[in-house]
Amino acid sequence: MTEFYRNYLAVAVLMGAAVLMVTAMLGLGRFVRPSRPQPEKYVSYEAGSDPTLAFGQSNVRYYVFALLFVLFDVEAVFVFPWAVNLENLGWFGLVEMVVFVLILAFGLVYAWRKGVLRWA
């Protein structure tokens, strides 16, 4: 057996050991845990209210709030590399970032004026 195949054999043995350990731990957990099935355990829980079969249980404003969070989270991803590379970008980079931040600020003001950020 060559060294090349011996390395692959070592990886295969380690992967097999990992799968065996995970299977053993899950099996031991299944064997040890108590099993007391009750109908109340299987009812889905939605923010403290009883679930209904009707569509539209959640309010749309929660999704809009989450989208605003993602938008401003992504903005942070763009601002950090810009701040690190600001000297190389010069005035062009500064103007572009000001325009970017102004567009986001206008979006935030629009959402604020529409009442999207109000919870009550």
C-alpha cells in the first residue's frame, strides 16, 4: 500500500469513527431519556397564542422589521471594508459611501414615518 492510499485510509477510518460515535451517542440518548407522550407536547407554540388553522396568524410588520434589520446588517458588511480601504479610495470612495448611507437613511426615515418601527 502506498503512502497516498494510506492517507486516504486514515481519513476514512476517522470518518467511520466519527459516524460511529455520533450514532452511539444518539442511541444512548434515546435509550436513557424518559418517554411520556402527551397530546399537549405536540401542539405547536406561536408566541403565546393558541394556534389556529387559519392562514395569516403572524403580522406582516414583523417581517418588515426583520427585513430592515437584515438591510442595516448588510450595510455594516459594506461599511467595514470601505473604512479599512478609505485611503486608497480617496474622494471617490468617500462620495460613494455618503450616497450609500444617505439612501439607507432615507429608507429608514420612510419606514419610521410609515410607522413600521412601532410595535404597539
